[in-house]
Amino acid sequence: MNQQNPIQKYLPSPVIRATVLGLIRYQTRLLVAVGQDSVKQTDYYRALGGGIEFGETSLAALQREFWEELQAELTNIQYLGCLENLFTLEGKPGHEIIQLYQCNFVDAQLYQQPYLMGYEGSNTFKAEWIEIDRFRSGELRLVPEQFLSFCESF
């Protein structure tokens, strides 16, 4: 007889993920990476950042993520707030708590590049400077949607 562990039903699955994202704006453009949801067959755009590791502050995680992904240092870092994001991606539910920062690059040459190549482990991704009006108009989808209100404030 196959018996289920009685504790199993009380364990959260999937877990809530603690993340940090950095909003980098240059003039009227925002630095974002494009993602695809193959189930919904849609593209979405998201600011750069990643997971906060146990024992790491969100500020330290922000700096680490930008260094790991773009080999870029940040300056003028300002905390904007905390967001809770419930979403579905690839047909699976997700839940994250996002610590959101506004920041700038130390290296001003990064603002002049049309895109930046990023690295997430063995995968590469493209981060692009996209006009904020394209998100405002609904032409492109910025996630989570609350990001757009933060873009208005700086």
C-alpha cells in the first residue's frame, strides 16, 4: 500500500520566491530583457535582477545579479518599494515578493549600446533599451504590470 506522508499536504508548493529587480532608465528608455511564454504564445519584458539568496540583503543581491549577468557595476541605487507578484508562466503558477530598486550603471558607455548581452548560468539573453511609451500604449507587455507606475516616478 502506498501511503502519503501526512506532513506533505501542509508544505507549500510551489514556494514564494524572494527577488530583486533594478529599474534602469536612460532618457525615455528602460533596460529590459524579453521573455517568451510558449503556452500563452506571448512575449513579455522584465527588468533585470534575480533571486535573493539566504543571508543576503536585497541590495547585495541586486549588485551581485548585475555583476553576474552583465559584468556591470551599479551606482545611485535607491530603494523604490516592495511588490507582490502572482502570475502564470508556462502554464504554472508563480508567486514572488520583489524588492525594487532604481539604479544607474557606473560605466556610462552601457547607455550608448542598443542592447547588452547577459549571462544566466550557461544561458545567454539580450537586454534592450525599449521606449517606455511602447509599454504605456500596450504595444509591449512589461511585467509585473505595477512596474509601469514606478517608471513614471523617476
